[in-house]
Amino acid sequence: MKDILYVYMFGVFSLRYGDRNVTPEKNTTKKSMQLLQILLYHRKEGITRERLLHALYGEGNVENPSNNLKVVTYQLRKKLMAAGLPQWNYIENKGGIYYWNAPMEIRSDVETFGELLQKVRMEADAEKCMELCCEACRCYKGEFLSNLSGEEWVMMESTRLREQYFQALSEAEKALKERKRYLDLLDLCNDAIGMYPFEEWQAVKIDCLMAMNRFREAMDVYEATTRMYFEEMGLPPSDRMLDRLRDMGSKIYTSTQAASNITSILQEKEPRKAGAYFCGFPSFIDGYRMMRRVVERHGESVYMMVCTLTDAKGNHLEDRERIETMTPVLREAIGKSLRSGDVYSMYSPTQFVLLLFGTQGGGCGLIRERILKAFSAEHRSWRECVKFYATSVIDVGHPVEDLEFQNVFFA
């Protein structure tokens, strides 16, 4: 039985011949390696010399491109055989069309993916169609030729293949939910989240966990998703994602089957630390709206404050390196400087929002000083790099539903 050459193009490009890795080089961006990937991708129909030169060199002014192509072709043949492939020509030019020519059978993950989707389109049986969709999804291991993501032809193919993957995954989701095959769907969701963490597949994962009565895990996914958007990404979610996160929370909290878990869900997971409570921005909005009602009813004194990082001249901070250095320090300074009954959240990479309970107007100045002292403890110049805005919750001029921080805070 002849060995098979397996070609992997989803994710990082690699070749396996029999049980050996025969990828000629780890650096898949070199011209010889790019040539290999182009020829393997177009191995069935071939590629014209003009298209091949454009894919390799783009519109760049390359001296004597024909000679360059000959040199790269020669280099590639040598690398293939040095990597452990049999002595062979491998690259064939017929009438100006270049082909991959090899003595062994080839199996490509991209081709397998396309063949499975073709079978889905032709299959009339719903059960078989679902299984084919699932198999196609499992075949997709990441962005097409991710190391060449900057190349024009790769970007186009990557977009097309990604859309096909999402479509197959959506069809698999619908079919698996109908059949209550939540474990299978959970596996597909985990793969999708690993590759595309900001495409909202966490919502489907939560649906699966809820259906299997795994409420604690569902809550963990909800909290991790919120934390990813607000802490790791440093950006507030879109309105659509914000609504979806709220929907995830409502499913967890309103399920009658989760009653026995409510007490444990409500507890803080980590040991309680001194200082204020940090939460995701959706939770902060809920906290603000609740406190606005409490203030209106009982007259409690609650202030809202925004801390914004700036440069030394008081302008908006745009230096990414400084933002990554200063933001964690400001977050820690705020947490330590507030009381345990206060709440704060990250609104953007350079901005934190605070709810200060039982604080009077003069108290805001004291809080400001405590934050600045902690923030500039190791870098005195940083004291000039934070702006503070504060207002009583009851004095906020906009309706609570139209909360826009840049408009409602006053110096």
C-alpha cells in the first residue's frame, strides 16, 4: 500500500507523508513555500503563469520575474526531496499552466471540506445531511493558510471558506438541537469559540449547557465572555452582543431547574479582597439603573465618577504601549482606593466608571486624591495623566435608558 501525502491548509500549513512530517520549512512565507502552497491548492485545475506570478510577487517591480520563478521552482524541488519525499519532478508546466505533479495520492483538508459541503447540497436525507455538516465542521481547523493571511489570494479564499464553515455550523446547530444532541453540539461550539472567540458561539454553548442542567458551567461561560470583552479586549460590546449577554444571564437566572444552585451562583467565586467590587459593563449598567431608582425613592447620596487616562498634556491617550502599561495600574489603584460597597467597571481601554455609595460631593475629591496617590506611587509624573469627572446620580440629565458617559459627566 502506497503512502499518502496529507496536505493541511486550515490553520498553519503542513505536510505529512505516511507517518512523517515532511513540511520543507517552518517558515511558510518564503517564496518557495508560497509556491508549494499555491500549486497544491490549485493542483486539480492548475494555475496560469500570469496568476502564479501575481500571487507570488503581486504588483511589485520584480526584475526578470520569469527567471525568479525558475529559481524558486528549483529551490522547491530540492527542499521537497530533502524533507523526505521521493525523487520526482513535482512541478510541471504545460502550455503556460503550472501543475502539481506527484507520484503519490494526495488528500487535502480543504478539498475534503469542499467535497463534504457538496454532499450536503446533494443529500436529501436530513439525518445524513446533519452528519455531513458535522463532519465538515470538524474538518475545518482554523483560518485558511493563516501564515499567509496578508496575501490577497489567501484573504479572498479565507473569507469564502470561513463563510462556508459558519453556514455549515449553523445548519449543524439547528439539526443537533432538534435531536437534543447537545454533547455533539458542545464539541463543535468549543472548536468554533477557540478559532473565533468574538463570533458569539458562546451563546450556543450556554444553550447546550443549560439544556443539560449544567448551570454552574453555563454561568462560568457567561462570566468569561463578559470578562473577555471588557478586560481582555478592553472595549464595550456592540448593542447586539450586549443584548445577547443579557439574554444569557436571564436564561441562567430564570430557569426553575436552577433554583438549588442560586445561592452558590450569587456568591463571589474568588476570596473577597479589600476595596471596591469590579464587574463587567453590562452589570454596571444594571447597578446604575437600580441605584438611580433607589436614589429617587429614598434620597440616598450616590455619585458616579469617570477616570480617564490622558497623556501629560491632558489629551486623549492613544499610545498603545502606554495604555497597556498604565491601565492595569489604574484599575488596581481604583480598586484599592474605594470602599467595599463601591462598584467600578472598565468602559474602554482608557476609561473606568465608578459608582460611589453614600458619598457626598466633597468626598469625590478625597477619592480622587486616594486614586492618584496609589496610581502615581512608582511614577510621580503619572499623577498628571488622569482626568476625573463626577456627578450625583440624581443630577444626571439624561434618561437612564440613554446613558452616554461622554455626555453626562461634569468636571
